[in-house]
Amino acid sequence: MPGVLVTGGTGKTGKALVQLLRGAGVRARAAGRNPAAADPDAVRFDWNDPTTFGPALDGTDRVFLLPPVESVDPLPLVEPFLHQAQRAGVQRLVMLGSAIVLPNAPGAAELAARVRARPGGVVLRASGFMQNFLRPHPLAEHIHRHGEIRTAAGDGRLGWVDARDIAAAAAALLADPGVDARSDYLITGPHGMSYPQAAQIITARTGRRVRVEPITEEEQAAAYRAAGMPAEFAAALAAVERGIKEGREDQVSTAVLELTGRPPRTFAAFVADHAYEWTR
């Protein structure tokens, strides 16, 4: 029986998506560099090893596409996979893209355009992940160790979204390959939120006092490099905070409600679900 290949199947969104699809009776193949030996439908998949593409695609007619992370130009690695997926007869391809455009990263925009242009291609342009406030993300690590959020974004707001809601939106598109869909969806939480507002919510909901420490864009890039990010990606990610500060990323949509039939989770609900992260 045909099923869904979930690249990044052990990550924040992919793991939740696999669970949702399997819960709905859909065969979901969890693909990753280190597949779980106990999962009979787990398969090895590595963007740097094209020989893994064919075996992963075998027997699937739908794909959840998570491009290589921490890359400003994922197209050279993903393009051969797109060709192979087309030859394999994939009917629906849902790519997790970003609502936030990295500076000087035309390859990411070109990749999204190619997915949208193919039959059955859909791009989910997700806003910032609420899961960034959970370890091991550098943002969360600093909160855990020092009780502060270091940011160059000022009071700028972002439509933070729970990865579980992204997974639910993807599941709605992948459970049935024949479901009608647009080629592009902006995926956000219910409202925009600044880092100072996030700090207030964490403090109020958990009792752990969290403050905001303003820093420069250059200091943020250095912090990302120190956390292990490639220098080019760290600089681009830090530059995003300038756009947030200037209000360019303050956008919300109703796509989660449209696709799943329920509104996206609020940040307060997310914090309540993960309160142990800040209280232990």
C-alpha cells in the first residue's frame, strides 16, 4: 500500500507528523540519518548521500520534504531528490519552508518556487517555531542557564507557531493524496508575539523569572556560531532579527484552522504544556 515518506522524520515536526499519519491509518516512513532500529518503517536518509534517496522513496506516493537545515542554499542537495521523486511517481509533495526569508539566500526561495510549480507541490511557509524555546535550541539553553533572552529584535513581533500545528497542517494535506490544496500556505500561531511578551508569559506561567537582554546583531551572530552553527547561516539568522525589529515579520494567518479545523495553539498553552522545561 502506498504511503508517505517523511524526511526529517525524527525531528520536531517530522516526529509529530509520523504519529498523526500512523494514527490515521496511513503508512508513514520515518526517514533520517539514524533511523530507529525498532521501527520497521524507519529508513536511512541523508541529503549528502543521494544513494539513500531511491530506497527511501520506494513504495511511497507522497512526501513531506524537510530541506537541509542550517543551509542558506539547500537547492543543490534537494534538486536531485526532486527529480527522483518525480520519476518515482510522487503525487503530493509538501515542503516545510519558512515565512522568514533569510538575507542573501536566493536558493531557498528558488527551491520553494520549484516545489510550488510541480503538480501536487505545496509549500508550508512556517513562522518561528515555539519549540525554539525548548532545549537544545540556543535560545532555550540561555533561558535555562541564565534566565534571560538575548535578542536584537527589540519589541518586534513574530507569528510563533507550535511545531505540532505545522505537523497537523501537513497531515491534512498528506493523509489523502487527492485532497484539494493550494500551492502555498502561511503557517503561523494565532497572533504575533515579541520576545518581551514571551518572557512575561514564561514568568507568569512557570514562576521562573525570565528577562530580556538587548544585544546587537553581530553579538547574536557570534552566539549562534558559538552554539555550533555554520558562520554563513549564523550571520543570516541573526540578520533576521533586524527584520523582526522593523516589523517585517509580524504576520499571522488562519491556515492552521483552515487545514485542520481547529485554531493554532497559543504560546501560553505551549508554555503550560512544557512548564517543566523552566521549573526543574
